[in-house]
Amino acid sequence: MAMKATRRILVIQGHPDPAGAHFCHALAASYAQGAQEAGHDVQKLEVAGLDFPLLRTQYDWETGTVPESLRGAQEAIRRAEHIAIFFPLWLGDMPAVLKAFWEQVLRPGFAFTAGPGGNPFKHKGLTGRTARLVVTMGMPSAIYRLYFMAHSVRSLERNILGFVGIAPVEETLVGSVQSLDDGQAQRWLAKLHALGRKAA
């Protein structure tokens, strides 16, 4: 009987509260547990626990070096075959600390390189990786999808992850998190556990 394929999975927790204890953290823990139980190689990264400066100039982004505190994060991204990214929707978008994280780690020379003629986006540096976005929010997810067109999640999929070659990107939107009863919460945790087992 053929061995079931396992994957190297990076779980990125993008919630800005370093204390944890939010439903977003519980979802990530359930996903990671499912993945580990299935034999996948799981690495976890808590963005709120990282100390790094804001990127303030285009010159620094193009010519500077990634902060020492984020070198491990870059290596974890480079090593991963599948990246599961968890964050709450804040003011209609990802939290500022997560956006700042992407700006620092997805630099030229790592996430993409220039091609002939100086086209800086010719070679996407992170192809061969897939991702899942798990986003919690106070509003019903149907409203976010239908009225707001899930604009910030689609922007992350296309303009950041797709830009550097990560594809396909699947999404799981968890709405009305403040009003979930115990049964609903457990069903969500079970769903993320199952996704983790499948490395999906």
C-alpha cells in the first residue's frame, strides 16, 4: 500500500493580540492539531510575537535587508509547501501588524526577482506553494462576500500571495464570531481540524 503523502505546513497566526485566547487562535490550533495527527510537518508562526519595525520607504524595501527578527519567518515561508494564514477582519482588512509583516518579508530577491530587461516581477520566488486563508469577522460572512465582495481577502489572494507565486489560495470565512453558540463553534473547530488533516 502506498504511503499517504505528507506536506510541510506553515501556520501563520496574524491576530495582533499576543495574549491569544481568541477564536481565531482556537481555529489555528485545531488546524495545526489535525495536520500533526495526519503526520504532516507543522511549523507555527505568531506574528504578534515578532518585534520588527515598519517599512517606511520604497528605497528600504528595494535595497534594504529584512530585519534579523524576521529571518526565521522568511526561512519558514521558503521551507513550507502549504501556508495556512489566520487573522481577524479589522476595519475591513487584515490587521496592520500582518500587513507590515508581509511588507517586510516579501522583499525583492526573496519573493521575486528581476528578469531580462529589468522587469522586477519577472520571476515569482514562491511558486509551488499553496495557501488557505482563514478569516474571522463580526459580520455574517455572506454579507462580506456579497455586499463587500470580500475585497480585502481577494486583494491578499491576488495582490500579495498571487503576486509572489503562491497558488491556489483557498479561503474559509468565519462570520458572526461574537454570537457563535457552543455547537456552532465546535463545528467550525472540527471543520478546521479536518482541513488540517488534509493539508488543505
